[in-house]
Amino acid sequence: MLTLHQYHLSPFNEKIQRMLNYKGIPFEERYWLLGDRKKVEAFNPTGKLPALEHDGHWVCDSTDMAHYIEQTFPDKPLIPDDPALRGMVHVLEDWADESLYFYEMHLRFTTPGNQERNIPRMVANEKSFLRWFLPKVIPGGIRKITRTQGIGRKSLDQLLVDAERHVCAVDGMLNQGDWLVADQLSLADLAVYAMFQCFRDADNANAILQRYPSVIDWMARIETTTSGNEGK
């Protein structure tokens, strides 16, 4: 049995959940509290989640998880065999994980209106002290991360210009077909979708998404294809 260990509101949860759903692989979900970080470090020294547990074997990075799932459960492949297509999937997944991720995180959890709505959702199940304390420190902690990364040094207006360029780029890629790479769903779609789904939690980023009907339709296709209800 597979168990997906998660913190609440992580886009990387979404990527792996939908991959498992698409492949029809049964799995259990366990959500950990932010206050449980020391317990998480017992199986992942970085303290980060998601992590995948499979019959006593642990995989603790979402890209590594995706490749582990693909190798262990090869039916309904999401990573192409063709080297050129495989390379494109890798580039797009890495773009999502290492660039779009910082945009969604900054917009959801540090910008006015968005942080007040999203941080309480993140900490809703924590103990009462942490429900009070974490909303006071999470925005500053995330700003420190994104400032070091670079995105946090930009103005909000510039971040939204960048975000629209990213959404527009995906819109352009969808001119060639229903999916980002070749003619079938791939890990690239799931990775980018997971970040755009987080954009929906930031009003200013969601407004950008709504200007691109082809992107909204693509997201709906992914949701239908990876709901876990196909054929039921």
C-alpha cells in the first residue's frame, strides 16, 4: 500500500495525487500538522512534505516520487519514452516546481487579502496557540524565502506582469493541442496545473487565469482525467 504524507495546501500534493488517480493506483493520505515537523523529520530529515511511503520505502521529493511511481507502475505512462518529449516534460515540470511555485507561494501567502484568507486555511487544524502564532510569522518567513530566491524583490505589479506572461505562455502551447507535450496527458501538465490551481487561491492571479479560456478548459480536462473516477 502507498501512503502519501502531506502538509495542507501544498501544490506538490496535487501533482502526486492526480498522478496516482490517473494511473488507478490505490493510496492512503495522511496529513501532518506544521507543529509535527519534528515527527516528520524522523522519516525525512528536511522536514518537508509530501513524502511517499511504499511498503517501508520512502521517497521524499515530488519529482523523485513521480519517477518512482512511473517506474513502479508503468501502465498509463505520464513520462514519454521519446527522448525529446521526455526532455520537454522534464523542463516544464522543473519550471513549475522551481519558478511558478515561488509565484504562487508569494501571491497566496504574503499579499493583502490573499494571505488573510489562505493562511487560516493552512493552520486550521493546528493547536490553538499555533493557530494564533503561525499567521503572524508565516508571511514574513515566506517573504524571506522569496526575497532570497528573487521573486520577493519585485513589486506586486511586476509579479502580476510575470504571472500573466507565464499563463500566456501556457495558452500559446495549447494552440498545438489539448496537452502541453505531444498529444497526451503528461507529468508536465500535472506539474503546471498544480501551480495554476494555487493561482486560483490568489484573487489577482485568478483574474489573470480567467482571461485565458483555453487554459481554463485545459485545467478542466486535467481535473476530469485525473479525478480517480474514470470508468466508475
